Amino acid sequence: MTGRLTVVGLGPGDARFVTPEADAALAAAEAVYGYGPYLDRVPVRPGQARLASDNREELARAGAALDHAARGATVAIVSGGDPGVFAMAAAVCEAIETGPGAWRDLDLAIVPGITAMLAVAARVGAPLGHDFCAVSLSDNLKPFAVIERRLAAAADAGFVIALYNPVSRARPTQLGAAFATLAEHLPPSTPVIFGRAVGRDGETVTVVELGRATETPADMATLIIVGSAATRTVDRPGRPPLVYTPRSDAGGKA
């Protein structure tokens, strides 16, 4: 009997962001694997096994879920946001590439979710309205020098940049270093959006200029969007400002 593994994106937080497809996949699973806080967001269902693991055990978690599915079970593995953005889909694909042949025979489905940069962008307007990229500031899987080169190249190329995993207790200085690198390539007036816990209790969204970005606190629950030189802020009396990046530029049609 061939098993099935579904990699499910839970969106940024509240249950209203979980798609019907994701909800159906979770309801059909005999077992659900995931990082503990993400697994806590999945409704408890009678008879369904729940297997939590630590945040840094992605490949081990993927292997355990694949093994379980290879025994003929219907298994789900969850990610916050979208599973293909700095999350479990890549870990599952890597495990399949390097693992036993039985894992390649499994039915595999990847169910998309709303990733944090989309949720934060929607709160302020349309900062991702033109070309953009996403960069993780975590150096667990790549040197920080690589991150700095990518930030400089993206800023020079005119990309809006979404920063994932901006700071942690083990990496307290890298966000400041990232802002310093960006400041070498962008005007100090460039809008920077800090979205913390968007879609969850305690949500906060703050818009500051790049020249003052280091004064704004951030943690691993924060997604940061750094505008390009073309990104604009529209003040609205009595209302939060709108931040958007025009779809056209001086180089031609969007």
C-alpha cells in the first residue's frame, strides 16, 4: 500500500488564514508532524497522532514523516506561512533526494499558505507591488557574508527585500549589520516595515525610515520589509500611512 505525505502551510497565524485545502489535508491525516508551536495551531482530532519536534530538526522531522508515510499511512507535516518559503517543503524534498527509494514512491502533495511577507505587506498597502525578493538573515545554513552580498546586490538592483528570521537570542547583532549594509545602497528615507505576530494576538505593524530602523525592536516573530529607492509612503491624516512600490519605473513598462 502506497502512503501519502502532505506538506501543509498554516498561514501567518489565525485559523481564518488556513485555506480549505489545508484544512482538508489536516483532517484526512492519520498523523501530523511539526514544530511544536505550529502543531499547537492544528485542531486536535480524535485518533490522530501528533508528533512535535524542535525548530532546528527539519531534516529529522521530514525523515520521520516520510518513514511513517512509507508504512502506508496518510501523514501531514505542517509549516507556518507557506511551506515552500524557508520552511518544510524544501526539507522534505532534500530528504527524498538523499533518502531510501521507498520515499520516492510516495504520493506527495504540497499545500501552499499565506507567507509572512504577504500578510505584512497587506497590512500597509502594496510594498511588494513591483519586483521583490526574500532573504533569511539566519546563518544556520549559510555564512553571514553570503547574506550581506545578497542584500547589497538586491538593494543595488532595486528590489524590495523581505527579511525573514531577522534576529534571535543567538544572533543579536546581525539585523543591525544587515541594516548597515542596506544603508550603503539605499537612501535613509527608504520605508522599512516591521510586522510582528501578524495574524496572531499581539500583532503590531510599524513603519519607519531606514535611517532609524535600528531603533525599532524585532525578534523571530517579526517579518521586515525594506523598500526600494522607488517605494513611497502616502500620509493619511488620522489613519496609518500607505506604503507602496509603483508598478512602473523609469526603465520602461512594468
